Amino acid sequence: MRTQETIGPLLARYGASRSLLAGAHLHSHLLKSGLLAACRNHLLSFYARCRLPHAARAVFDEIPDPCHVSWSSLVTAYSNNSMPREALGAFRAMRGRGVRCNEFALPVVLKCAPDARLGAQVHALAMATALAGDVFVANALVAMYGGFGMVDEARRMFDESGGAGGERNAVSWNGMMSAYVKNDWCGEAIGVFCEMVWSGARPNEFGFSCVVNACTGARDLETGRQVHAMVVRTGYDEDVFTANALVDMYSKLGDIDMAAVVFKKMPAADVVSWNAFISGCVIHGHDHRALELLIQMKSSGLVPNVYTLSTILKACAGAGAFNLGRQIHGFMIKANADSDEFIGVGLVDMYAKDGFLDDARKVFDFMPKRDLILWNALISGCSHGGQHGEALSLFRRMRMEGLDLDVNRTTLAAVLKSTVSLEAISHTRQVHALAEKIGLLSDSHVINGLIDSYWKCDCLNDAIRIFEQRCSDDIISSTSIITALSQSDHGEDAIKLFVQMLRKGLDPDSFVLSSLLNACASLSAYEQGKQVHAHLIKRQFTSDVFAGNALVYTYAKCGSIEDADMAFSGLPERGVVSWSAMIGGLAQHGHGKRALELFQRMLDEGVAPNHITLTSVLSACNHAGIVDEAKKFFESMKEMFGIDRTEEHYACMIDLLGRAGKLEDAMELVNNMPFQANAKVWGALLGASRVHRDPELGRLAAEKLFTLEPEKSGTHVLLANTYASAGMWDEVAKVRKLMKVSNVKKEPAMSWVEMKDKVHTFIVGDKSHPRTREIYGKLDELGDLMNKAGYVPNVEVDLHDLDKSEKELLLSHHSERLAVAFALISTPAGAPIRVKKNLRICRDCHAAFKFISKIVSREIIIRDINRYAIFPFASDSAISGAIADSRYPLHAAGRGAPSSSVGRRAPRSCAPPLQVRPAVAARRALARRPSIAEGEKERTGTGPWGRGRGKKEEKKKKNYDAWVPRLIVGIEERYRGWMSAGKLSIE
């Protein structure tokens, strides 16, 4: 017969193995043998471990005077069976009976605590009973505080448990790491792991799993790899918990191949392992691989759970496997599992992404319980599917159902996207108020969504206010506001904000610098653009595709097509945006044939054009006067490239036909357009009617424009000029009278030039500048030299009813000439001159600048509202040829002769004089490198330049390598001035 000493360990063994039948037999034997009274605590503990709380309670009730061990076992029995209320009731009864607590009861009670208040009371009790220093109680306190988000309290308990002779076990370290991870303090969790290793403690499988999860949350793949190496060295790589954490980490952080390696080495992958791998594939767009994994999982004998199928539904949406998704839906209906929350979210997400929003709505309405995730799935689906009104309606309904306080950043991001599309500023303000109410205004994603929504709804001041109040030190928000300022014609403010960002110690990323380049482009700020380029080089962002494309676009917009060419040649990868930016830049600078040659190279390299590319191609044909080639592109866009013609394409084609004098063909194209002609189309016809002196067509186009853009004065001015060119002065008077009656004021022609970080603005006949006497003196001097060189003013471009001498005087005092004269007296010899004008440059000024550039040996760059006019100093023969083509920007009807705003480049024998500054000489040297229009061998290698390139490309690479240091030329001497003025610097 067994003695009482052997019964306790035997019941403990049965409890650990949950051998209920054997334990019940032993219970019966004890009852028959009369030994039950001495073994009731052991039986109570046995039933608690077997998760039979009612049996445990029955044994407990038979104990005449329960001790602290009996009460602790009863509390544990309730806790282990998810009965926290009963466990707390038993604990209160225990305290009411005056039974003292022990180190086993308190951890169980802390686990059952429903809130931090009760947990703090238990903590106070532990301190009163001198149990707070016990390692089990301390670990439970750390877990309790961590679970309620009180991380600082958890850390304090952890530190106290290890001080003054206290001991820490593996559970202590794991508990602290777990508390940090649960509260997204993943960096701190990694720090605790390092402390653990340095202290000499040996991590177990749970510790490794926890730190790997921390690396996942911190997106720290490098540290994760180091932890993986420790896992392998300590032999835990075959542990299922650790391996699952590693698969999850590699999958979520994008290293799918390494996740596959860990997954294949697992001795027995479970459903969690498969789910982690499949989920990672879906997150990173490997949808087909996820579907293959589902088949392999089924072949291995494991049954996918609802989480697996929910993830697979997302893969079906991403892979376009809509039929498979419907089959899974049908399977779930048959299995009566279609009402599961995970499945519901997956189905709504799949149907919404595939464009079947009605089906998504049906699934949503069928769900018995609609939690926040389900609402987010449908609202996001409607927002991404273009049903923005429905998205806002669902958001209102969600709030009416009492989910206001449950809204998270995913909800607000989807709603804000819809408010932007609908330009619903009132809804944006409501979202703003709700975010402030529920405490989400500290979330950078919400802040960025509000900034984006406000400025796109024309409330830029509100966007700036949010930025300044909430997140002026956040790099992502800084990017958003700089982008908003750049695209809202507030480029100067964007640059100032960037300087403030640097002074605060924020390190700009490639997105900030790309946005800043767009600001420089909008301002034609060439020098600032160069300094941003220097930042890109300094921070090694030159290989970033977005920054590279922005660099090409900026240099082209700033009038330096050579620098744009060099930046384009240095791109490690050229996508359709890169090619489109360079082709568009060449077209805008008048290099139509080079643009078409580059377009052919683009096609030869297998890059498919988009609608923007083809708009630039048509513009290039326009500038080159290639009517027949443009017609071929226009008529074959759909067949050759699968691109439908847009209003932009029609406007380009009509403008080209109008410039070529084919007004009837242009009008026929307008009448055959599949949509109503917009202002650009009628504006092109109005301009053509002025050039070719067709007042009837001009009247028709103007009437359309009066309806479309009644507030713009340009239409009245063009119509008046059309009548004036035809000598119809009475009609001119009528138009001017109409402008007066309609209170439409003509926009004055203005030109401005930047000099020593200050912008100088000029209007026609302006005499307000402090250096007016010198400016007009320079103009008189240039006029004499131009007349000697053979310049004859083209008075036909002045359409005022004045005599010839008065017209010549007006022409000589145009705003762009005043700006150039000021630049000539304010800059050293040889420095290029850059002028910007708000209207088009006239033909007479265009011809005059060709003479001036030769006389002063300067490159003159004029950017008007439509394009660039670049005037390199040239030889006499070149000037003579340019004068012969002084009808710019028009060419004779039917002749098809090209017209260009770009003066002809001088032969190499006409090099700049040696006394020119080094910075200027370096810039001019760029013009003598091989053109991008010249052929190059196919790019077959990797890296910025590839392998197998020809001599020309190798020469271009050498030029590029030499060009990068030249960006810094002249910047150092400007640095102090920029910093003192609060503007951009390279430091």
C-alpha cells in the first residue's frame, strides 16, 4: 500500500501529464483507504492542473479549515480555466478569512486583474507582506504593468527585482522584453536582451522568440541576423517557437529567401509557421508564391485555419486570382465559416481590390459582428476604388454606430484620401476634430494625411499651421509640407523650411530633397538646384531613382539642358519617368529632333512610353515643325502603345497644325474630338489665328474662351492683337471697351532676375530701379552696337496704333531687355544670364538677344510662359543665319520649316575667352561633351554604367565623374551669405 509520502508526488505527476483517469482512480482509492483527509491539498492541485475547476471546488469545500496552500490552489484552478471573476472572488474570500497570501497566489491574482487599479492594490499588498521581492511576484508585476501599457512602472519593478541581492531568472528577462514589445518599445526590448547577454544569463527559446519579434517591430534586420546567428550557435534553431519568430521576421522585413531557408530547416512546421511565411509573401507582393505555399501546406497534411484563408484571399486579390477567391468564399459558406471575422475582412478586402464593391458590401452586411478592422477594410476599399462619396457615407454610419473612439489611423487615412478626391474641406475639418478628440494628432500618418488633404483642398495655411503646431521636428511631415509648398507655387517658402529643418539637426532623406528640387524647378532657381544636388551627392542619394528623375526635371526647368543631360546619363536605372523628363526638357528647350532621337532610343531599350511621354513627343514635333511625323504618332498611339488620346494630346496636335498654318485641319480635329474642347485647345487656335491673321477664327476661339475662362485677360489681349495684325482697329477698340466694362485688367509683362540672393523685377519702361540710369545707358550702348551689326527692329510685333519710331522705343524697353541689361552691369564678364518672364517673349526681343549674346560674349537664357530661349554667343556666320530665321516662333504655312527658340550653338573654334572665371569655364566645358542623342551600346551590366559600353559612353562616364566635383565650384563662396540670409546651404 502506498504511503502518504508517495501520494503527493504521484498526483503531481498525474497533474503535469493531465492523466485524469489515473488521478480519478487514485482519488477513489484514497477515499476507500481513509487517506483522503491528508491528501486533499494534493488532490486540489491535481484537479486545478487538469483544468477541472468544479472538481477542485468540490474537494476544497470538503476541507474543514483551508490553509493558504488550499486557497492558492483554488485560485489557480479558476485562473487556469479563464474564470478571472471566480478567481478574484476566491482571493477576496481568502483575505476575508484572514489567511495570509503566499508567493503562489499573488502572481495568479495579478494575472486575473481586470485593470491597473486592482493590479496596483495587489502590488501594495505584496509590499505589505514582504513578497514584492520574490522573483515570481516581481515577474508577475512586470507582466501586469506591461500589459496595461505602464512600461515605466514595469521597468522600475524589473530594476528593483535585480538590485540589492535580488535574483532574476529567464522569466524575468523574457517578461521585461515582452512588456516592451507589446507596447512597441522594440528598441528598448533589444537593449534588455543585450543586458541579459552581458549579465551572463543564457537566453532560452522564449527569450530568443521575444527579441526576434522586437527586431521585427523595430524593422532592424541587421540585428535580427545577429540574433539568428546566436540562435544557431545555442542550438535553438530547431525550436518551433524560435523558428516561427525568425520566419515571421524575415518575411515581414522583406528577406523572403532567408525566410524560406529557415522554414525548410524546421523539423516540423506547424500552422503558425505556414501562416507567417504566407503572410510575409503577401505583404511584399509575392502573391503567386503565397498561393503555391497554400498548395504545399495542404499536401503536408496540415489544415489551413481561418487566418491562413484570410491571408490567401489577399493574395488572390493581388495575383488577380479572383475565381480562386470566389471558390474559397464558396468553401467557407459550405463550412459555415463565412461569418468568421478574419474571413470577413479577407473577403471584403479581396472584393474591394478587384473592383467588386457591391459584393464587398454584401459580405460586410452579412457579418453578424462588425469590428473596426472590417469597417476599415470596406472604407479603404471604397476609397481606393474611387467611390469616395460611399467611403465618407460609411464613415458617418460607423460613427453613428458608436465606433468614434475606436477609430485608428487606418480609418482616418482612407477617409482623408476621399476628402482630397472630393475636395471636401468640411469633411477634412471633421476628421481633424475627431483626431484631436481621440488623441491621434500625435500620429505622424494622420498628420501627414491632414497636411495632404488641406493643401490639396486649397487650404495651405491650415496645413502649415498643423505642421508648425504638431510635427515640425518630424522628417516625414517635413517632406509632406515641403511637397505641398513646392506644388502650390510657394517654392521660396519650401526652401526656407528646408533651411530650418537643417538647423534643427534633421537629416533630409531622398524624398525631401526630391521635393525641394521640384521647388527649385518652379522658381527656375538654378543655383539652389545645384546646391540641392550637392546635398544628394553628400548623402549618397545619387542612385535614388526619384531624386535622379527630379534632378533631370529641375535642370531642364532651370534652363540648363546640358546639366539635365549629364544627370540623365548618370542615372543607374532609367524608367519611363526618367525618359519622359529628359524628352520633355529637350522639347521645351526647342531641341525637337534630339527629343525624337531620344524617344527612339527609349523604344529601342524596351521602355514603354506613357501618356506624358507622348505629350512630350508631340511637343517636340511641334517645336521641330515636323507635322507629318506628329500625325503618325497621334493617329497610332492606341495601336502602337495602347494609350488613349487625352485632351493634352489633342491640344498639342492642334497647336502644331495651327503653327504650321493648317487652320482648317486644326478646326476639323477640334470638331472630331471625342470630348469637349478645353481652354488649351481654343487658346492654341486663338494664337494661330493671330499669327496667320484669321480674325474670324480668332473671334470663334475667343468666344469659347470667354465662356471657359471669363476672368483671364489673355484672351482679350490675343483677340485684340489678332484684329490689330489684320488692321481692324475698330474691332480692337471694341475689345478694349469690353475689357473695361467686364473689369478685366491686362496682366502686365514682367521679367525678373536673381542677383546676390535678391530678386529684381522689371516691367515695360520701368524706371523705378535704383540703377535705372546705368540700365538705360547699357541699353543705349547695346542698341548702337546692334545697329552696327545689322539689327533691324521688327516693329510688326508691336500692335499699338503708333508710328515706327515710337514702336522701336517701346520694343527697346521691354521688361526682358531691362532685366538683361541689369544683369550685364551686375555680374562679372562671362557669367551666364538667366531671366524669367511671365508672358511670352516677342519675336523682336528674340532676334535682339541673338545679337546681344554675340556682342557681350555671354550665354543668355530666357524662360517665358511656354518654353526656354537659350542664346549662346556665336560667330558672325551663325548670327547671320539666326537673323534669317527671325520669324521665331512661327514658320511659313505649308513649308514645314522648323522653328526653335534655341539659338544655334557656335562651332568649337569659338571657345570662350581664357579670362572667364573657372566656374563659368567648367560650365561651358559641359557643352562640349557627347550629346545624349549620340548612339551608345546596349546597357547589359549592373550598376550605374553597366558593361559592354562603347567609347562614347565611356567618355560620357568620365565626363560625369569629372562633373560631380564641379558642382561645388562657386558654392563655398556663397555659403556664408546663404546661411546669414536664412537660405539654402550645402552644409
